[in-house]
Amino acid sequence: MKTATTTNALNTDIYSQVENRLRQERERIYAEIHAYPPPIPACDAQFNYLIEKRALVTQELSQVRAIGTLPDSPERNAAALRQLVKTSEILSKSVKVHLLEALAQ
């Protein structure tokens, strides 16, 4: 049987995992943008895709930080994390599965 403290610790660990995965992806995207060879035409589909991904990862990181500021309610925090993981356009499918399994425990 999970106690509130155990659930909070689990949520905190998963919260950290989600935030770390998103930060790693942000750094990868930033590095790819930085290394993109100039000149970059406005119609460059790959570069524009990277710019879109940069915006998405920033948005998802903001959502994670918002979850971190929710009042201390393990169930509400877990539900918010679950929803973010499910709808993430940045996290890979395998990462989503791993995180959702951890949240279900």
C-alpha cells in the first residue's frame, strides 16, 4: 500500500525524469540549430521543423514547471504528469511508455 509520502516521492522522481528528458531534447535541438550550415533559406523545411520543435519543447518544459508549482496533491500532480506525458510531442514513444508505467505504480 502506497502512502502519501511514497506517492509524493514517486511523483517527484517522475517529474524530474520528464523535466530532464525535455531538457536533453531541448539541448539537442539547440545544438542542431546552432550547427545548421548557413545560409538558411526561409523555405528550408528541416530548419523550420527544428524551430517548431524548439517552440514545442519550450512549451512542454513550461507545462512541467507549472505542474511543479501545483499545490501538494499527489493525485492531481500524477494526473497532470500523466496527461503531459501522453500528449507530449517531444518525448519518444518508448520514454512515454516507461514514464506512464512508472506513474501507474
